[in-house]
Amino acid sequence: MVGPLPETSERGVGTVQPAVPNAMSIDLEDWFCVSNLSHVIKPDDWVHCELRIAEGTSRILHLLEKHNTEATFFVLGWIAERLPNLVREIAERGHEIASHGYSHRPLTTMTPAEFEEDLQRALEVTCPCACEDIMGFRAPSFSITQGTRWAVDVLTNNGFRYDSSIYPIGFHPDYGIPTAPLSIHRLNGSMLEVPLSCAELFGRRIPCSGGGYFRMYPYRLTRYLLKRCNRQGRPVVFYLHPWEVDPHQPRMHGLSPLKRFRHYHNLHKTLDRFASLLHDFSFTSIRKLLRIGGGLPS
């Protein structure tokens, strides 16, 4: 694990901590697991790729500890199987462990039976590393869509209490449900949906919850959109990947210009921006935001 990194330069000036609590989440997957690279790196090739996730995770954990922030880590089972001590360290530092499935296959490529098998395999290798029961799930590539709503029943039948997979947008070619509520809501009698955040601006939904959007937007725009969510009475649900704070990761050939831009753009700025975000906003884990273990939102 690496030590502390230099302080950042993109910190907001004169910002005030919002009254609305926000949720911080980390999708624990390595650089080669990303769907954006799946046509040049096949799952069978993962075992030959350099594992770099520990270093990026260490940087994130350092900043979370510095800013006294708990987060939810959606752990990919493939990673938990190979680096169980990393997952245990995350849990022992007080962060929530949730599931990101095992194989990182989008649900749109699975049958319900295949998804359940993948989910149970993920739980088998991840649960021993956690300090509490695993209550939350996030689908790879946010792939709970109109066509995969059947996944909610699979999650419920396997003991999950909440999902955080739905992006309430309609323009993205790979994910999104444009008619989904922007706020936390129930998908059925027991399952809570914690959607990825969008700000409403001029009648349009602008995604602002992290990942590639965090790297593409200027930080001031991100801060404005997140504050707008809070002013509209909604918590921000933010996400990041350890590979996004790793500007020295291998560069893959054979990517389209769009995929290259989406994956590599502004990697060298992400850590500074993340520190600024933790300074400017208050975050907690999704489990604590929902008060799972106490009263749940009605």
C-alpha cells in the first residue's frame, strides 16, 4: 500500500457543508475489468493482467480517512477471491462492503438463472471478508434497465435490501431508465433503489454522480450540479473506481477514439478532484444513509 499523496489544488473556496446527507460509493474493480475495454481484454485474459487495484484503493482510503468519511465499496467477486485481505482491510476501516457481482458481466447479457449463479458466487467469496451482512448490490455497467427488471426479484430472493444500479437517464446507449425517479424509492415491497444522481436543469436530467462524468466535467460544474441536487432535497449518490486515480495504468491499443477518451481522460486529475469533493460535501455509506439496521425510509 502506498503512503499519503500530496495535497490537492482544485478545492472549492468558501463552500458550505450541505444539510442533505450524501452517499459515497467505490466500485472495487481493476483497470482491466472495465466494460469499456471488454473487446480488447477478455475475461479469460484477466489472470495475465497486472493487478494495480491495491495502490488506487490505498489512495482512496487515505483520503476517506483524512476527511472522516465512510463509504460503500461495491466489491467485484473476482477481486475478492484474489485479494481478500484488501477487502478485509476496507471493512476493518469501517466501510460498508456491498456486492458488484462476480464476473462484471452486464445483466443484459445474462438470463435470470445465470445472474443468480454469478451473484451467489460473488457472495460466497465476498461475505467472509465483510464485518456485516452484505445488504447492497450494484450491477456492472448500471445494467438494471427496463429489460432486466427481473433482477430485482433475484436480489430480493438472495437477501439484498437495496440496489444502486439505475441511472435515471435516457441518452446513454448502454444503460439508463429515463422514466425512473430521481429520488430513493422502492422497487417492490422490500427492495430500495438508490439511483445514481442527476441534476434537473432546464427540464433536462444531467448525470453528475461520478465516474467518467466526474473526469469530463470541470470540477466547478460538478460542484454546482451536486449542490443543485441537494437544494432539490435529494442526496447525492456518488461513485468512483480505484483505476480512475491511477494515471499510470497500461494504455490499451485498439480502442475507438470515444472509448479511449471515456477511459483515460483526466485520470491525472481525479485524485485532486476527489479530495476537493470530500472537502466540499459531506458523505456517508449507503447503508447509513438508508439507516439499514434501524428504521428504513418509508
